[in-house]
Amino acid sequence: QRDTAAEPTLIHLTQHPPYPVTMAAHEAEWRKFFDAVDTNKSGSISCSELENLLTAIYDATGEKKGDIKKEAKDLLTLCDNDGSGEISWDEFRQAMMAGQS
């Protein structure tokens, strides 16, 4: 059985650390986040996994929940370049790189 106590939580991974400064460090952080959101370990992020992420963020921050299903679908549409209905690592990485510029 795996010790999950040391593993980062989704909320922890949504916070901006005081680092990284290199692209490799950014990508390592993005990969941790991607892997945490990809709860079924399929290698891609589904709409339901995005819904879980948004719910966790709203619960942790105490923000009023919006239309989570719509927000998740909008995020999926924004990142899903190949129309597969899921966000692959490459699509996620591209979206994160676009946010860096």
C-alpha cells in the first residue's frame, strides 16, 4: 500500500510556489498537477476530473460555486485541441506555456 501522506494535494498544487524559474522546473510542477488531476491515471484529463478539481478549489477557498459543469466544459474546450473530449499532457503543457507568455 502506497503512503499518500507525502503526496501533494490538488489544492497544494494550485498554489503558485515562490519558484520555479526554469522551464524544466515549471514543467515538473505542471506534470505533478496534471497527474494529480488525472485521478484515473488514464494519461488525460476528462471533464469529470475537471469538475472534481473545480469542486475541490471552491470547497478549499470558500468561494461560491458557479456552474461547475459549464466551467469544466469551457476549460476542456479551451485546451482540447484535437477534439478528443479530454486534455492530453501535450495539450495541458501547451495551455500552461501559453499562460507563461
